Amino acid sequence: METEAGYVSRLVASKSCVTPLSPTTIPRLELLAALILARLITVVREALFSVLSIQKTFCWTDSMTVFYWIHAKKEYKQFVQNRINEIHKLTDMSDWRHCPGDVNPADLGSRGCFASELLNNCLWWEELHWLTGAPENYPGIGENTETTGLSDECTREIQVKVPCRKQTTLPTITAEKPQEQMEAR
């Protein structure tokens, strides 16, 4: 948040969830986390609407795969596509940034950190030094959708379109039994 004294950052809300019992990939779990963030940002914006004038929001992910999925204009398999559609509906693509995992406070909740451990955790409560500067100095990647170095899991989710082949119809042949055979019965 930009104030008269400069930029400040404060923890306003946080949310995490338990991993589903059904087996799923890490990129899909990271995508679910991004969706939770998009939903949370929407709720926080609405709650603060009467108090603050929010001009711009930034959504951070430490997953290059999720970052790519959000920014690339591709069609994905249904699970990924449905979540990307909702993220796009709730946030602007330009809001999404990539940050290194070691400076991502959200990861504390996903690494099994107890609430008692969060009480004295600087990464959780203190301002992140890089967030107290101007947004153009934030770390990581802005809107780069370069595919170099993306995991196989990322590219496996891209929906492959099979070209439609021209359908040929086969003529229907009906054979009638000769009259003599019918009478013989």
C-alpha cells in the first residue's frame, strides 16, 4: 500500500487448505492455491472498499507453471481450464507476478508450520523488504510467458487439438432376398 510516508505492507488475511485425498500433481495444487488467493483478494477488496481506495493489487505465486497457465492464452485440460477461467474472472492477468519461493510467506502454511511457530516468524508478520519499494522494483517476473524451463507437468495440461477429419459416409446396401427363396420357406 502506498502512503504519504512511502510503501507499507501488512498481513490482512491468509488462507490455506488441506491437500485433497485424491492424488494430484504439485502444479495442480499450486493452481488451487492461486484460486484461493483470487477468491480471498476479491473478499478483502469488497471488505475494504468503504475504507480504502484500492487502485492496484498484486497476486504472487512461486510456481512458474501456474504463472504460465495464468498468462498464456492457451486451452488447457478441463481441470486447469476451469480454474484459470475463474482466476481470470476474479483478477486481472496483469495482477499476477512470480516471486521466489524462499521469500513467499504463503508457503509457511503449506509446509506444515504450526500456528505457535507463526507467532515469532518474521517472514509471516514483518514487512517483506522488497514490498516496501515501488512495484517496478518487485522481484521476479511480470508478464513473461516464455515457455523455456517449464516442467513437463505444465505442458501436459495443454489441450491438444486433433484436426477433424472429413467424415465419409459409406453407402448403405440393402439386399433383398429373391422372391423364390421367400416362397421356399
